[in-house]
Amino acid sequence: MRCRPSQVRFIVAGVALILLIGAPRSRVRSDDRDDVDESSPADTKAAPGKSDLHRTLDESAGQYALYFPANSEQQLKLRCVLRWANQSRGSVDGATYIWTNRGRPIAAVCCYPWYGDICDNFQSLARAPLRAERDGKIAWEPKVAGVSFQKVPAAPAPDGSPAARLRQMKSLARNFSVTLLGWAPGDPDREELRLLQRPIYRYESDERDLLDGALFAFVQGTDPEALLMLEAVPTGTGAGDFEWNFAFARRTSGWLEGRYSDVVVWKAEKNPEWRDQTLAYFQLSHRLPKPTDSAK
């Protein structure tokens, strides 16, 4: 059957409309979207293509049961506080987790892929020994405290309002700085680390020795190389009197130097012994699972 010209135009327009509606939408380029806030807590909605790795990292951290104090039978809570990347060292994706006791951070572990392995890099944030088990066996049991607190010099007294105390902690954190002196002799790889402006974890406790606290990260890329703990604790001079204390913790085997208002207040030597499970800084590695056929 021969169609009239008007019918042909109508058919062509209809086909074009169908093709337009049915066509797949173009993907948004990575440089067309807003960047994720690098200082925000971990987003459980992993981006396509990363969800399998995020799940693997979560499972790697979740295989450990942590107890504090070391003789306790009460397993601590685990949470992911930051997902990060470090392109300068080839770590395209990683995550930082902490275990908490009554809100207070007790230990941290950074999990990331490295040359076919998953590295679980631990650091105690506790003032006393703890223990970690995997498959019912001791995996990590530091015999020493992981952090040493000092009074923040010339800091104002902690405010009575939680919102005001958060502003105080952010302001105090900006007075600190950390230099990664690296690994090479002569420090040619020296680098000033960047402070994430918001804490990666804010905490309170039902214990009387803590009013407020926050965990800040100094990063390379978005990878934490050092952690800063700020806490409002009793002064010991009178009921209801508090002061700000701080402590640093390493998140790398590189040489680190922490300062407060340009005065060095903390150092961490490079290349520490990381294979001794009785030390506060420790690392375990295991093979990265191969993708299943269904995941290919």
C-alpha cells in the first residue's frame, strides 16, 4: 500500500519520537558532577564499579572481633568513618574503620587493596592494652597504650553547648599541623598533610572522664596519614571543670611530625616494626578475592 506524503511525515516523526524516548540516557561524566565531600563519613551507597571492593573491605574489617580492655568478653562496635583514595601512592580506594567502647574510639584499621592483597593496617587509640581475634584466635594484642594525651596549650575551657564545643574543636584542630617526612634519606619526599575540616568521628561517652571528643584526619589525597584526637576531659581540680586534651596516632609507616602553633609536639619514626602483634601499630595482609563469574 502506497502512503501519502503527509502519512510518511507522520510515520517518520512517530519513529523518531519512539527512538528518542527509548534511547538510553547518557552517563554523567565524573567531571560533570559535584565531588563528594571528602571529609564526610563513609557513604554506604557505594558508586557503581566500587560496590564489590567496598563490600570486600567491609568484610575484611568485619572479620576481627575487638575487645577492650584486653581481658573483656564484650565485643566492641565497628564502624566505617571514611572512604578514601590516594592516587600519589597508587591506593585507588580504601576505607578507615574504628572500634568504639561507650562511644570512645579504641582502635582504627585502614583496609585497602595493594598488589593483589588486602592490607589491614591497625593502630591502637586506647590508653591501655586490647586484643583482637580472628576466627577465634589472637590476631593482634598490643601490650602498650596506642596514644598519649597532652593538654592543649592555652586552650579555652570547653563550652557548655555541644554545638559550641564542635566549633571549638574545629578551631583547635586548625592550630595543629602534620608533616609527612616520608621514607627516603634526606627527606626529599617531605609533604605537609591536609587537615579535613570536619571530624571523621564525633563522640561522647557515658563515662565521667569524658565530656566530648572528635577524631580528625590529616590526609594525603583523602587518605589519612595521621589522626588527631581532641577530648574535653576533667581537669582534676574541681567538679565540673574540664579542659581540652589532644593525642596523635599514626596511619602510615612514614616519618611523621606533628606541631601545635609551629611547636613540635609529636613524632613518629619511619619504618616501624609492623609485624609484631604486641605493638600498637600492626599490619596483616591477605589475598584479594577473585571476582566470581556472576560479578564479571
